[in-house]
Amino acid sequence: SGDNGRTECAIEGDVPFSLTAAFANHYELRTSAALDRETTAEYNVSIVATDWGRARLSARESVSVRVGDVNDNAPRFTQAAYSMSVSENEAGAVRIGSVKATDADAGANGRVRYALVREEGEERPAVSVDAESGDVSVVRPLDYEEVRAVEVRVRAADGGSPPRSATALLRVLVRDENDNAPVVLHPPADGGAALGELVPRRARAGYLVAKVVAVDADAGQNAWLCYELAKATEPGLFRVGLHSGEVRTARAVGERDAARHRLVVLVRDRGRPPRSASATLAVALADGFSEGHLRASEEAPAAEPDGRLTLYLSVCLACVSALFVAGAAAAVAAKVRRARRGEPGTLPTFPHSAADSSAGSLPRSYVYDVRLAAGTVNSEFRFLGPLFPCFPAGLPQGAAEQRSSLCSAGLGPEEGDWAVQ
């Protein structure tokens, strides 16, 4: 009785709950924060009751609280996009992969079901998804030559109320199989080329006879074609390009070669297993071809030039040519300028002595003349004396006396007068 019978209750530990006194030793357990079942699905709440006596006594009790689930989480795919592949012509109902989505909720709220998203009026897709497991399978054979890939969207929905859902992209790639044989376009198989090909009797080795053209609807190495000569009336006379399909003469045509030949060219792809087709050529040897036709036919096909490389070479050649022209023009201009600077602009001044003069037309500083000795007509002795140039008229006025003295020096009176004149 009294304080010894008065009690109070409290919660131990850090839990999102609280106790509220209701009436007469009754308490209510309430939540103190929002609960998330996906984080903590169950709590163990420990409650301690203590009296108010001097020697306080207590008791402890545990309460288990389970958190109920609500549909607050949508399904989540493990990947945003799934990529799978299937071989063409694969039979229906063949599993090619699976999609996976998870839901954090429990029970029906976390049960996921799968389905393809289809637009109204859209045809039935070529693949299907299992509603429970998410396995993907093809429902009909696919042809690579018609459909290279199939893209659909997959929806994953839970069983909550209302349900939540998510979508992912599913891409199915079709692998090519070697299901198409090569088709020969030329020569046509309907006998349009029954007349055959004409080859001149004077054709040399390498003469182009014909070209076999074939295509393959497959892709990759299944469409890589190679040509070979399967049969020939004379095998050593003709050859076939392995990749070009060009039929040419393997040697010069001789006079003894048969007039008509039949060639069977085999066209084979590189698939596994390989598929092949054949073309038949009729070749006739004839006379009367012109030399121009022979030269044109014997020329091997030129490889296509690299346009970009040709452009670069042309630009480089133009730059080098421009630099050469500019250098040559500069050299010519410098030479002309130097020649103009060396031309005499005025008459030369009269020198102090004839020996120092470089003017006039005399090639040397001194020129000697032969004169006979005085009083002799035929003398065995000859004396050499200097012959000074007589400068033309028009010299400066200060040089008149020098001209007269130079022209008359060492000469007789008559010779001096003649020199002055």
C-alpha cells in the first residue's frame, strides 16, 4: 500500500516506441517514429516496472512487435536493358534467356509477374516472356535477311492493391546462318548469253574474256565469295580471278587452239558448311579484231587511286613548284639589279697618267708600236715606244692641254698634228 504499491513503467533501449499512462496503472505502447518493414520487420521492446518504495523493486517484461507490410515498393529489374541473341530459322518455343525483377515488399505485394508491353493494333511479337519465371523464348523462326533485331518492352508488376510496376527494354539479336547460296547475275542462267564470248586469235596472256558476277544474301563471311574454274575444254588456256571473277587468258591464244570452248565457273561462299553455285561460259575464238580492241581488253583493271592521298600529293607538288618559281624570280631580279648598278652613268674623268686609266677601248695599260730609226729606210733595228691613247672630244675643259700633250708626245710634228686631229 502507499508508495510501496505505487508503480511506474519505462522502455529500455533505443526503439521507436513510447509508453503513455492511460489510467490506474494502465499504459499504452505507441510508436514514436515511422516504421519501415523493409528495414526492420520486428522489434523486441523491453518494459521495466518499478515501485516507489524505499527499497525499490522492479520487474521486466518483453513485448514483440511485428511490422505489417504495405505495398510501398515497386518492382526493380536487375538491368535496365537486356540483350539476347538467337540463330535465324530457330524453331519456336526455344528459351534464349530470362529477365529478373525483385520487389522488397512481402506476400502478394512482393510477388512479381512479367508480361510484354504491346501497343494497340500491334502484331504479335516474335518473342514471349513467361509470367512467373521471366524466361524469354522465341515463338516463331526468324529470318536474318528480313529481321536483324527485335526490340520489345517487358513489364514487371506486383500483386499489391493497387499494383506497382516497372519496365525494361528487351533486345533480341538475330544471328546470321549460311542459309543462302550464291546467286549468279552474269552470265544469266536463262541462256541469254548462249552466243558466248568472242576472243580474238591474236589475244595475248591476260586478255579479259568475261566477268562472272554473283551475290549472296547472307552477311559476314557467309557472303564472302570466291571463284574457281571447275571445268574447261582446255584448262591451261583460261584462268579465273579468285575474288574478282574475271575470266582471262592464261597464255597467248595459238593457231592450234580449238575454235569453241566451254567453261564452268564455281562460285562458293565461306560459310560453314559452304554453299556454292555455278556459271557456264561459252567462248569462241574469232579473227578480225582491231588492235585498239585488243589493247583495251588486255589492260589489267587499274586500282582505284586514293583520293585523299592524291589530293595531298597535288598540294605538296603545287607548294614546291611555287617555292621554286619564287626563288627563280628573286634570283633573276637580284641579277638585273646588280647589272643596272654596274652600268656607267657619265663620261669618265681624265686620269693623271695613261697608265692609271682603265677607260677607252684599249685592252692593256700600254700599247707599243714599231717605228723605223731616223734616216733609214730599211733598218735592222726597231725601237718600241709607248703609244698613248688619244681621248675623244667632249672631255672637260681642264683636260684640253693634257690631251694635246699626250697625243703629240714621242711623235714627230706631222704625226703629232695628225694625232691631235
